[in-house]
Amino acid sequence: MTTTDYEAVPAVEADAAAPHLDTVVMKFGGTSVADPDKLKSVARRLVAARESGSRVVAVLSAMGSTTDDLLDLARRVSDRPEPRELDMLISVGERISCALAAMAIHDLGHEAISLTGSQAGIVTDRVHGKAKIVDVRARRIHEALDHDRIVLVAGFQGVSADSLDVTTLGRGGSDTTAVALAAALGAHVCEVYTDVDGVYSADPRLVPTARKLDVLSYEEMLEMASSGARVMATRSIEVARSQNVRLHVRSTFSDAEGTWIREEDGTMLEKALISGVMHQREETVYRVEGATPARLFDALATASVNVDTIVRTGAEVVFSAPVEDRADAARALDALGVEWSARDDLGKVALVGAGMKSHPGVAAKTFATLEAAGIEAPVVSTSPIKIACHIPTADVGRAVQALHEAFELE
Amino acid sequence: MTTTDYEAVPAVEADAAAPHLDTVVMKFGGTSVADPDKLKSVARRLVAARESGSRVVAVLSAMGSTTDDLLDLARRVSDRPEPRELDMLISVGERISCALAAMAIHDLGHEAISLTGSQAGIVTDRVHGKAKIVDVRARRIHEALDHDRIVLVAGFQGVSADSLDVTTLGRGGSDTTAVALAAALGAHVCEVYTDVDGVYSADPRLVPTARKLDVLSYEEMLEMASSGARVMATRSIEVARSQNVRLHVRSTFSDAEGTWIREEDGTMLEKALISGVMHQREETVYRVEGATPARLFDALATASVNVDTIVRTGAEVVFSAPVEDRADAARALDALGVEWSARDDLGKVALVGAGMKSHPGVAAKTFATLEAAGIEAPVVSTSPIKIACHIPTADVGRAVQALHEAFELE
């Protein structure tokens, strides 16, 4: 089960009632804008898209290590930085990228304008550091597009509806900004640029024979993202699914087609049983006794812990969550007064595929493959299109290779 | 004559009709917040002011070389960065300082909130890079002060009234932010913290016997600032004078009294003939023929050139302006189609003193002193409280020492 936050983004704004079929939202991550030369090459790509006739909205992340450098500054000033001020601080990174990209576009002879999350109308709640988008008020973007400008929007940030404070969206925030904008603007596609050329059947660094996938359903991409595929954040895929935003994950460094992510339809019926094997090297696994699941997961949600897998057998509840959420989870569990323990030595492998629904036996083959490799899986969970096994971190690489081979994904 | 921009700041806002006599605005420059340790020490000073009973508003500059680093990034992306985007870029430096200082204050057990120029209600015109403040809408500051918070305002920036774009105020922008806020909030004093402990009768590095001045009139400080005293920007003193904001220039690193700047009154009647000798190592001196002064200075104002001295003899107009404005001035003069030339080898010495008004002979003594030192002054200008001489840059040090001694300022 995935408890990814659903973000309530209105389908399309009133003033965008006639969808602009030629609008494209292009999202570039930190490695794509890491230095002035890379920024200039992003600018050239945006200009090329504009010259091909599209209305172009780009969402940029902060340059390379900018955000980490700012976090480091904060730590040198305070052991536990005030969340509102931390958001004020770390939101500057994306603004820097966008202002620089706009300058580079001007030099190429095109009009461009950079907008902060606030100026772009990304309205959020007040949960600093993990804010959720509650509305997109894209008036300024529409105006700029109507004036033939390329619009650069600072990703990962917004403004809180009531207090007008700068907020940040947390992990995968720029992806979420891009998808929410694509939905609000009625864009025909949200292109997600990354340093790989699409989504693969397994990590090519682990499995050299891994295959690039041409098309995936939202459900598959969701399961893959929550199982370790790092190309997009889970929450942003949730928004894409709920708003029916077509995604195209592709390479910053080539013009080749990447992986399309869209609604499952007729053309996908004969798709493969299994699309891919995802993995995650580390995830914290908690065991809790003495709390009802309702009370437990309410407390964890309040503490903004991104719970992934949940398994329950009798009085005990087992769940997993990202390593980064360890401190928040511990505080929430202590406050509940429950008995709990956590393991930090586990990772996860997951088989994902829409074709799995109609084929029993996938689970059996998965367990047999792991057993043959001598790998123990103390926690197992399934969904209609996924089987996930928590296994020792040390065995993750071998497990991915064995499963990729067993299911003939080459 | 000084053509420093006058900035129209309303005396006090409607919602601040009853002036808060206990409000203090404290401004810290880039060297005062250069690293996390210095920021923490600024935080301690702000907390001490709050604990002494004052409502505290602090205006911070960017940390050390932050703004220069950002400008360097811009230059690596574009030869001539778009002004709107440059403002978006370089305004982040002050936000970083303010967010970090707010964190440090929280750690000291006090409430604090950082505000961008826009959030603080600093409303400007649209001249990117050299914007002028047209209004201060201090609602959020009042609210925060009413909630017992220390308010940190990002200096040097605002938001344009019509386009809602981020603007920067140019040279001395943080000083202007501080003075405009002090006026709008009815603060009883605007404290300007710097790395020297006040205003001196001459630069102590040039004249070891230079004396710290206890009190100056706005007019004297204006003449001093436009003649090379670097403790405060001329335009900010203009605003202070027009709004009657009492200034206190003092050291970041001690609690000693610095120099007060306020309206001339009875207690200042018997003040010294000359308060100090200011200097500037470099200033560009232009000679122009073929334009009426009205047309000439209108064009220079439009090009945002900060004209300092103006001297006219017959058909020729001579004026000086900061070295940084060279390119803007050249463009404006070329566009006018006038004949012009410029000298880059001159600096300036200036004697300033309110007592000078009623004492003829100061000019004679000044020229005699320079002549005895063998220093030629090709351009001379005077005001009721100032005599300024443009002299070769190479002679500036000797001229300051000779004049300081001749007028017995030790």
C-alpha cells in the first residue's frame, strides 16, 4: 500500500477553460542545470521547443549542490532550524536557476520571464518543508504565454494560502510543481528531463541487459516510483494520474524518445507480464505493538512520515518508510506511547507489471527465485500489479539480477 | 550640487498613526553578517535590544561576497543579463541572511520572522537595478511586532507596484530600506551598524589623528557621504532628512556610542567650523559641449547616472559621476549626439562643516593649502557647507592629510 499524499489540484482553471493544446511543461532536475553551460543548453532546448510552435513552461530545480549548501549553512547557524525560515532559505536555489535560464534565453533572442512559486500561483497549505499544493492560480503564466514568453517557474516551492509565507514541497517537489502546472494549464504533455533516457526494466548499473520501456500506465509508474525507480517522485505521479496528465520521461542530453506514462488503454492490453524490477538499497522497517492501525497511521501522517509498505499480522503492525523520515517517525511513535522497534539493515526489491493482475504464479516464481539465491525476505507485500520483498541491503543487487533473469526481462 | 534621488516615502502609514516610540530599526551590512558566527552575534544583539524593551526591526544585507558570487554566475551565463532577471537573482542574498538570522534568534528563545522586501511592503517603481521606493505598506511588520516578534527584513529590494516583480534598489539599497522603514514605522532611531565606530573627521587610515564626530546634521552627513564617507549611502540620508529619521552610525563590534545624525538645532550652534575632510579616490569627470544643461541632465537621469558635482563655465558643462556609471553615462551622451570627453585619473577631497556658512576664508585657506602641497585642482565646486576639489588620484592621500592639519581637526 502506498500512502502517498494526494494533492488536490483543480483540473483546469476558469481562465484556461479552452485548453491550450500546444502547451508543454518541461521539468529539469538539479543535474540538468548544474552549471552555467548546462543551463545554457537547457535554454537552447526551451527555445527549440518554442520555435517548434509550442507554448513553453519550464520548471527548474536548484543548481547541483545549491540546496545542500544552503542546508549546511542553516546547520552551522542552528541545530534545529525553524521550519518557516528553512523554507525561506532553501527556496532561493530554484529562483537562481530560473533567473539565470531566463537571461540565457534572452541572449538567444527570445522573451522569457522567471517566476517564483508564489508569482506562478502555486498555492499550498502551511506545512513547511512538506507543503501540499492546494490550488494553482496561473494568471501570470497565462499572461506571459499570451505575450509569447517562455515561462520559467521555480520548482519545489509555493506560497501558503493564509499566511502568504514561502513554503517548500519536500522530496520530489519540482516534479509535483511541473505536473500540477501541466494540469492547470491543460498542457498536452509534461516532459520530465533526467540524466537517463527513460524508465528501465531494472537499474542498468546492476543489470546491463536492462531494457528501456516505451510506455507505462500510471499505476505501474506509481508502483515503480514507490519501489525505488528514482526518475520521478511518487506524489507527482499520483497528481498526474488524478488529473490525467501525460508524462514523458526523457534524457536532457539527447532528442531520443523516452518513456511515456499515460492511462492504460487498448494498445497496452498485450503488454508484458512484468515491466520491471525496481529496488531500493535502504528503507527503515518498523514493528509496532499496542496501537490500532487507525491511531498509528494518523499519528505518522500528522508527523509527515511517508509510509510505504504496511503489513499486519495479529497484534503487530509492520511498516516501512524512507530512511530520511527516521527522526520524525521515532518522535511520533514515542509520543503515542507504543512499543516499537526499527531495522535499518533492509532494502527492497519489487516486481511491477500491469500484466501481473491476470497471472497467478508470479508470487510463487518470485519466492522461488529468491530462495534459490539464498536470500531471505522477512517482509513481503503485494498489490494487484506489484510484489515487493524487503531483503537485506547486502543482497539487493543479486536479487535484482536474479529476478530480471528469471522473468526474462532482457 | 547633488542630484541624489529623492525617494517619496510617506511620513507614517495610516495604521501607524500613533508612532511607536519604542521601535528601533537596526541595519547590518555585509561584513556584519559575513559568516554563521557573525550572524549569531547579530542575533544576540537583536535579542538584547528586544530584551531592553524595544520593538526591533532589523534590515540585513547579503552575507559577505554572496551578491558578487551571484553577479559572477550571471556573467558566466550572459554578457548583458536582462535587468529583471538580474534582480530576481541577486535579491536572494539578503533573504538568505534574514532566514539564517531568524533561525539563530529562535535558538536564543525569542520569536522572529524574516520577510522579503515584497513581504515587508517595500513598494518600488520598475527601474530594475536602481529602483526607488514609492511606498511602504508595513502591515505584516506591524502584525509581527504586535506578536512580540523580532522582524528581519531583506534589504536592498522591493516589489514593483504595477508588475509585482522583484526589484533591487542599487548602491546603498539596504541603508535606504532601513531609513524608509524607520520613517514608516515611526521608529525613534535608525541604527546603522558598520565596521567602524562612527563618522570620523577624516579616514583614520590616512590620518591617524582623525577624530570621531559625536553629532552631525543631515546636511553635513549628506555632503560627507556624497564626498566619499562610505558609512552610509547618500540617498538614504536624503530620505532620513526629508522624513526626519534620527540616525545613529555605530560599530557592530562594540556597545560604544557612535555618531548621531539629526536635525541641526540650538545645541549644535557652536559647532566646529569644519567637521571633516572626506575623500574619494576615483570619480569620472566629464566635459560636455553642445547640449543645454536641462537636456543633458534629463538624459543622464533617465540613464540612472548618479551625477555628483556639476560646474558650468560658458558653453562647457563639467560634471562628475561614480566610476561604475561610466558605461551608462557614455551611452546617454552618445545618444544625445553631443561632443564629450571624460577623465578617469581624478579623485576628490572635500571639506564639510555647518560652521562654514558664516566663515568666509575657508575656500582661500583650502586653495592655499593645496597650492603649498603642489596639488592642482582642475575642478572646484562649493555649497554653503562644503568645498570640493577634484585633484589627481595620486595626490588624494597627501591632500587629506594637509587639509586635516591646516584646519586643526585633530
